[in-house]
Amino acid sequence: SEVAVTLSHLRAIDLAYSIGVDNALILEDDIHTYRALAPDLVALLQVAPRNWTALQMSTVSPQALLLLASTSDSFRPREPHFYGMGAYFIHRSGMEHLRGLYSSRHFARPLSGSVSDMQSEHLIFGALPGSTVHTCSRFYFNFLEFPTTVHLMAPNATYYLVTNL
């Protein structure tokens, strides 16, 4: 269920905070990481927007994928329809914010009664301060079994193929 997924993310964030890391990479178990991440990681975090709390590194939204693939910027502000919690970095300030917000270990009942209000995107990215969550326009992660995928065209290519089945 969505609540169980959200709780797993919050537990991972809490663990990262408790061991004292400044930035944590949270990955779901169905994520594939491309090798290009390792050599790019330091530079990527250096060009991240100032005062970020979370950097969404993967999305399942075809609209978002096309938009991200067409920008020259490394990051752009996350939009509500950029669905996906498969891979993201969270900064210590984001961890602190979420720990403070959910310290009681209770979620408020959604006002709308909608299941989407209990999704991880809403309860994690949506709970962080406005304009502090950004989405990476470089594709370092992919879902192992999801109909929206991003494929590197060749090992040394700079072009991607976006498919949605």
C-alpha cells in the first residue's frame, strides 16, 4: 500500500539522519542505476540548486521525462506531476524537516479523502518547503519493470530514448 511505501521511505530517511550523513540517496528495490552516476556524482551535487532539500533522480511521468530530456539545465524545480520516488537524494535539512513534521509518527487524515494524498510524493516531496525540491534532468536511474522507461541509446551516446507502453 502507499502508506507502507511512505513509511519505508521515512524509516530510511530517519536512519540516514541518525547516523549523521549530510546527503542520503534513497532507492527503491526496483531501481537500476546506470554506471555514469559514479563519475558524475560529485559534480552533479555541486551544481544542484542552492538550499535544496531533495533532488528527485527518477520519474515515471512521460510528460516529465520529455520535459527533462529537452532542457540543458541539470535540475529544474519539481512539478506535482513528476511522479516517482524510486531514486532521490535528501539533504540533512530535508531530513530534519520531515522528522519534525512526522515526529509523532501519525499522519493527518487527508482532507480530500483521496488515496493520492497518502502517496509518498505528496507526503515527502510535498511536505518539504516550497521551491526546495528539484528534479534531475540527467538520467542515472531507471525502473526495472515499469512501462515508462529511459534508455541510453549507446554506451557513449548523449541521446536518450523515452518510451511509454
